[in-house]
Amino acid sequence: MQEVTFNIHTDFGDLEGILYNETPNHRDNFVKLAKSGYYDGTLFHRVILGFMIQGGDPNSKNAKPGQQLGMGDPGYTIPAEFNKDFTHKRGALAAARTENPAKASSGSQFYIVEPETGAHFLNNNYTVFGEITNGLDVITQIASVEKDRSDRPLKDVKMTITITE
């Protein structure tokens, strides 16, 4: 199968990337949600400079300032698809999750690794299912915004995701 490519459009610029064929459940789910418009208007609701930017919570659409975010999902999880070749390097696209023994991923929330050194302590604990190939500077711009004590940007960082195959 040909690599699936995607674009995450933000006011800071675009993040272009690829989804890995070796993580088919995560790839297909991301494609399904993106094509349905699920992510459009959602926020990067948790940003930490030197770590990552996180989005994909459906509750973040039209969220009020200061509203706690990060618990929303489509009502299902995805079984872990760890691959030793896919690490938490800068620009890695990985699935967020809550604590669970099977390390199953959130059905919609994801994060993108920000620092040059990566976040390798997360390897084999969270599924990496793609990577940003263009726009790495945009990740740092988003991670650098002013935020509240829950790491939510004070000014909303909205996204639109398209599959560009």
C-alpha cells in the first residue's frame, strides 16, 4: 500500500506528514476521522515546550476558555501497535491514551513530539503511527505559546486535518 500523507493546517502554518503502513489500525482510524471532518475545529489543547503538542479531543470544538480538556474521544480505543523501528523522535505522531494495562490508544487523541532530542522514554508505551515530514518549526511555535496551568494555550490553536494521499 502506498504511504498515506496528511496535512494539519493551523494559524501557525501547516504540518505535513506520513502515516505508517505498519500500524494499519491507527493509520486507518486517523484517515477515517480526518476524512469525516472529526478533527476540523478541534484544538491543540495541551502544549509543552520541550515535550509535545496534543490534540484530537472532540470536546475541544467550541470549548470555553479555561474549560478542562483531554478526556474526550469517539467512544472506543485502538489496540497498541508498537514497532521498535518507530521511536519518539522529533516530529513523531503518536496516539495518546489513558492508563490501561493493554496500553490501548485513544480513539482520536494524538500528540506530536517537539524537542530535537525526542521523547524516547515513551517508546513502547505509546503507539507511534506517523511522522511530520515538513513543518517541524510549526510544532515548536505551537509549543511555545502562552498557556494556563493545565498547559492549554490561552489563545485557541485550532486545526483542520486533510488526507492528501
